[in-house]
Amino acid sequence: MEIPATRRQHPRAPLRLPIEFAVTTPFESAVMKTISAGGLCIVTSTPPVVGTRLLVRFAIPGGEPEPVNAVGVTVWTRLVRPQKVEVGIKFIGLRDDSFSRLQKYCAENGTL
């Protein structure tokens, strides 16, 4: 189920980059689909259950080489094709400098 654009608090930017997430260790690979300062959407074949807290680690294009590390919670999942699931992740733990970097990136590259 897609969230209507009028309910979004942060601009979203489309993005196809590798991302890692972990419910427990080790990290698993996925592909980031969209990102905002409030969360992101990934595509994976091993989706975490809604309500699961997880760690995410990813780079911001054109930004600092240091990856962003954040804590998130799975808020929705959607099957997009066999063996591939979109997962909506809301950030619940993000450093202020990472939040600022994401806001800047999404303001320059995203839409509401």
C-alpha cells in the first residue's frame, strides 16, 4: 500500500544503490529504491517482518565517503515480483549530521 504524497513529511529521492541491513548479524544485501530523511524503501528477497528493528548502512551519492549508519523499524512490506519484496523502513535512530546530509540530498534530488 503506497502512502499518499500528501501524508509525506520529507521529500523522497529515487535511488538505486546497494544497502546493507541487519536484524542480527551478519548484514544482508538489498537495493535501495527511495530515500528520505525519515526513512527509506529497499528491495530484498529476505524481508524483515513488519515491526522489526534493524540496522541499516548505506552511502549517500556525492556525499562524504563515510557511510550512514541508522536504526530503523520495518513499517510495511509489498511483494513486487516473485522472490522480491519492497520494504518500507522508518528511521528511529539517526545522528543529526546524517539527518542533515539526507535532508540536503533529498531536497536537491527528490520530490514529495
